[in-house]
Amino acid sequence: MTGKTILIVDDEPTNIDVLKSILKGRYAVKVANNGRLAMRVAASEHPPDLILLDVVMPEIDGYEVCRLLKQNETTRDIPIVFVTARSEVEEEALGFSLGAEDYITKPVSAPVVLARVATHLSLRDRSRLLEELVRQRTSLLEKKTLELEETRMQILRRLGRAGEYRDNETGMHVFRLSRYVEVLGQAIGLLPSEVESISHASLMHDIGKIGIPDHILLKPGPLDAEEFAVVKQHCQIGANIIGFHESTLLRLCRTVALTHHERWNGSGYPFGIKGADIPLAGRMTAVADVFDALTSKRPYKPAWDFDVALQAIRDEGGRSLDPSLAAAFVDLRPLLRETMATYSDLSPGG
């Protein structure tokens, strides 16, 4: 037993029995056969650590249960994983927009259920730890607790790498990207505190990849339209994982996760916003992310030549990328080279 409690919400006893048989011996299990009971259990003195939620239920369906739980300050941080026979992209997008962390399609597979439950319990624990560390840093800032600062950064790095390990086994992408963002911020004249915050927040840009199925994320060939629609959900998933917090840093992490695929000409996602309407942190991360994607080997392509990739950044200025940021980035050639060498995919993990 891990000491964690899972709430199963389903109006069909057979479905409940299947999930209980998978989870027994590993987690404590609570059961609710309707949405109203589920909300009472979730808001009780001993709430569950994760909710497995059916969509189709009488009186109040799973989507409405999710919406109400995420609106409630007491229950909004409980991870919700939909367990449903509905697998359409539109259905999944609706669930993610309401705050759900993941989807499991019926009929369920025991290894999939156990893996997803373990992943989201781990992410919740790490998020709680990160939030606590940020609060401690604020209260102890006057004492300049350097050890605490380093601990906070280690947590951010490891959270950022959690998503990267899905399609990049070294996870070095987040370190390169963060350094690219740092030197870009310095080049455009941001305050040191702004540079630090944005470079740290960029570590979390792809945390939402944790919610993208392996058969899509690791596909060696081109994605079809439906698969790409699923991949695009990682921005909203990342924002959901980070959540809403009073912490300025965590709010910035959420902004970066949500907007780093928006494009200057409005062709990006998830919202299609353009130009200066895209937050600066998102625009900076986009430039760094595109460059690192071009210069890195991926399952579907070889790494581009350094100079060819820089020319691509220059060419995309005013199209997909902020023109002033693209121009400033290209001028950082020696620092970009140095960063690539320091954080190569052959480097040991940090």
C-alpha cells in the first residue's frame, strides 16, 4: 500500500469492480456511484488523492462533476482522470478544458491504469513540494537562503524533465532551452529578476507531454490531423498540471506552458493569438524551442546544421516568431554554440 487513496466514480458496478481489482493491494479505494456522492467524498475531511471519473452517468455527468470540483477551492487540486468509452478528440479536448489531467479509454488495461495513476500521483506530490518550496523562499528571502534556491531549481528541472523523458531520454532539451531564454532575456535588456523568472519558468514549458499517449508522442513518422490535434493538447494539459497559484513564478510557468506554441502571425495554438498579444515569456520560449527542435535529433528527423537552423530563425522573424526576438537571438551565435556544447544530449543528467 502506498498510503494513497483513489476514488472510483461510475454508475456501473461491473466497471467499479474491474478498477477495484486493478488497484487493490496498491492503493486504498473509495467508490461513488453518482456525481453528487463523488463531490461529497472529494470535499470530505479525508479527500482522495486522485479521482477516476466516468463520463456518462445519470443526473449529473462526469464533465459537470469535473467542472464543479475544479471550481471548488477545496477540491480543485485533486487530479481527475476520465475513464470512458468515448475516445473522440473533441470529447478529450472538452475534458482537458474543464481541468482533467488525463483520459483512459474503456475497456481498460491494468498496466495502463496503474501507470497513469502512478504518474499523476507523482506529479501531484511534486507540484505540492514545488509550491511549498516557493512559499519558503518568499518568507526566507531576506536571509538569502542559497541552499533553498538551489533546491527549488532542482525541483523545477526535474519537473521539466518529467515531460521530456517521454520523447527525449536525456531530458537535456529543457536545460538548453532555459539557457537560450536566459541569454536572450539579457540581450533584450530585461531586468535580472525578469530574466531569472522567465528562464526558470521555461523549464516547465512541455510538462504537458506527460499526458500525450506514447503511440502518438513517439511516432517516428508524420502525424495525421487527428494525432496532431492530440499533441496540441499538451499546452492545456501543462497549464492544468501547474494549476492556479498565488506564486508569481508558478503563474509564469503556467503562462509559458500555455503559450509557447502561439505564433507571431496567429498560426499557433491553442488560442491562435498573435503579435504582442502573446505574453513575452511565451514568445521568448517559442524562439528557443524552435531553435532547439531544429538542432536536435528527433525520432522523425535528423538534427539540422547550426547555421541552417539560425537562418531559419532569422527567416521566421515576422512570420511565426517575434521579429525583434528572432534578430536578437541570431546575434547570440557564440553563446548558443557554447550552450549546445555544455548541454548536449550526451551530457550526464543534471
